[in-house]
Amino acid sequence: MNTAPSFPSADSLFRPDLLAKYSANGPRYTSYPTALQFRDDFSADDYRRAAADKGASETGLSLYFHIPFCDTVCFYCGCNKVVTKNRARSAPYLERLKREIALQGALFDTARPVSQLHWGGGTPTFLSHDEMSELMATTREHFLLRSDAEGEFSIEVDPREAPPKTIVHLRNLGFNRLSLGVQDFDPVVQRSINRIQPLEMTASVIRAARATGFHSIGVDLIYGLPYQTVSSFSRTLDTMLELAPDRLSVFGYAHMPQLFKMQRQMDPSTLPPPAERLAILQRVVERLTEAGYVYIGMDHFALPTDELARAQAQRTLHRNFQGYSTRAECDLIGFGASSIGKVGDVYAQNAKDLTGYASAIDTGELAITRGVRLSADDRLRRDVITQLMCNLELRFDEFEAAYGIRFQDTFAPELERLRTFEDDGLVKIDARRLDVQVAGRMLVRNIAMVFDRYLGQQAMQRFSRTV
């Protein structure tokens, strides 16, 4: 008997009429509440108190390091970054990172294992090989990293900054997962976004990663960029499928020049119109699902053998500030300018600019400048939204047992609002559960937004489009 799991087809996932109807601005829910709710009166002392409460916790730790430097600017980028050709700028930043590691390490039980580690940016491979070695060595001095087989140690890589010898070096340092930025292989699109990246650069990184035994290789693409068409992006997808990464993230470009000045370098008239953009997304879903990738949710696809797909099947998938994660119970410690951590029921963010970050670290203080402590209602809604985003279902009895509520009473207004979604076949609701239907998977952000009590108070234009 064939026991292989069945996965949704492109036709059942992609409903243009519903995607057009529900398209709106909304959070990606890497946290709840979102960063817009962080308060400036939250201090390093607030964070220390949270760390003291959880310092000896039996749960594991996740470490995030923000390396903000980039050699060149990509016009579409909305990340917190410092564009510079001066490689010497990384040395003082690295020294402060090492001091911050010591400060943070002193707050937590040294026996707590690190199950997840991630270097993001910016461009982490802006650092020299020696600097990378120093940073990882200091990390190991103050934290206990799990074994290669047990831990998820990942790094974002720009193939323009990572020749094969760098990939070998990263593997020797202990990294076992790579995330590669590509965006699009089309030369016209690459010129328009100021990211010239020949195919061979990307292919050589993937070959080196496979040869050195990386556990998983992920690639980022973006649709909705200047000059993209269904035909041109189909060629990018075909090329990418030949490279066969384990995971693919295909993000919709968010054009917000009022927030990100470099986006003003692109002519908005060259962006694909809404109908073309939606058709590109349809082609993405068709090609990747036909090729055997599982649609995880939002922008993410993974091979059935990948840990993300397995975690979703086992209801252990989670979301944090790096997106979908397989490590659900970890406290997250953020290092570097703008990084965000989560310890217990507290979110905390470091100073966003290098000057503010340096000023705090140079005085021997944590660089935390804002954050929030979750209320009981925040914790409940965070759990609801996480379950929707990751497991595509809500089992009411689980929330009732954990929070001492009657789900249908507590969320009566939300369930009533979801009746329209149910009428459109996006969700199914009965007395004991809510299930996101196949047609609702691509609109799971919209479904989750119904449970967000802050949205009416927020400037929605600060969020990207849900489709």
C-alpha cells in the first residue's frame, strides 16, 4: 500500500480570485506582537530580569548575530545595513560583538545548549576568514553548542562574497546550513537592482556546499522586481530547479520607497503590474509543486526530505525572527546592531545604528534600547497565530487546557469575522477546531491577522503586501 503523503496541487493552492480579493498589507508574524509594539521605555534592566527568570531554563538557546556590512547596495533591500568598501570597518564591530557575547553569556546557565545559531546581515561573509574564526571561537567560549548532528547552525551567504574556499571554511567552523541570496538570474533584472551575479557564482557555492557536507541549502528569490515577466522568471525557476536546493524562499518584493531610500533608484514604471505579478506567483507555485517541493507557507517551499517539511508534518514547526524554524522552545539571544532577542515573555532589540550600539558596548552595558513584555493576552494570541502560520490549524482543546479559556467564547468576534473566509473556502470551522484549507494556505497571513488585536492601531503601510 502506498503510504507516501499527498501534497496540494498548484491548482488547489492558487486561486487568483481569492488572492486578489484578500490582498492587503499585513505582518509576516516573525513575532507577536510585532516590532511596531516595542516600547522605548523598555531597558536593559528589564531584559536582565527576564534572563534571570529564564537563565537556568531547561530549554535550549538560539543565537542570532547581525553582521550589517555590505560591499555594494542592492536597490530592493530593506535590511539594516552599512554599505562600505572599507573592510577595516568590521574589526571594531567584531571586537564589540565579542564583548557583547561575554555580557550575554554571563546571564545564562552555561549548561544550556545552543540548538540554533544564525549569522545574518548585511553580508556575514564580509568578514575575513580570520574574523569569522574569531567570532565563532568567542561564541564557543561562552556558550555550549550542540553537536553537528543535533544543532542547526546557519549563515546567509552572498555568492559574490563566497568563493568555494570560503564555503569550506564555514563548514570547518561548524556551519551546517546555507541560505543563498539570488533573487533573479535574468541579467536585465540584475542590472536594474544593482546586483550583478552570474549563474556560475551561485552554482559554485552550491557545489562547494554539497561537497563539504552542508545539511541543507536554501535559496532566496524575489518576484515583483523591475522588468520581470512570467517568461523571464520561468527561466530563473527552471535554472534554479536544475541546481535543486533543499529549500526555496520566493518573496514578493515590497516597494516602499518612503521607508527605504535606495528603492528610489528603481523606476516604479518598470515594476510588473499587479496582474503580471500575480501571474508570476502562479508560475512559481506551479513549477515548484510540480518539481516536488512542499509548500510550507507564505513564501517557503522545501523538499519533502528537508527538516522544515518534516517539522510541519509532525506539528513542530515554529516561527522566529529568522522565519520558519524547527527549534520551537528556544530562547533567542540577539547580538549586534538592530538584532532582536526573545527571552521568556520578553522581546528586546539592540540599538539600530552602529553609533548607538558602540556607545553602549564601550561602557560595558548591553545595547538594548527597546522591547516589550508580553501580557497574558499577547501570549495567548501569539500561540494562536503561531499555530496558524506553522501548522495551519487550531485545536481548541489545546488552548483551553493551556490557558483555562473556552476558545469559542474568548474569540467569538474573531470566529465571526472568519465566517467570510469560511464562505470562500479558506478555512473550515467546527465546534472543536479551525483548519486552514488548501486555498487558504497562501492567505494564512490574512487569516492570522484576524487574531491580531493591534492592527487597528498600526500604520498598515509599514507592512508588505500579503500576496
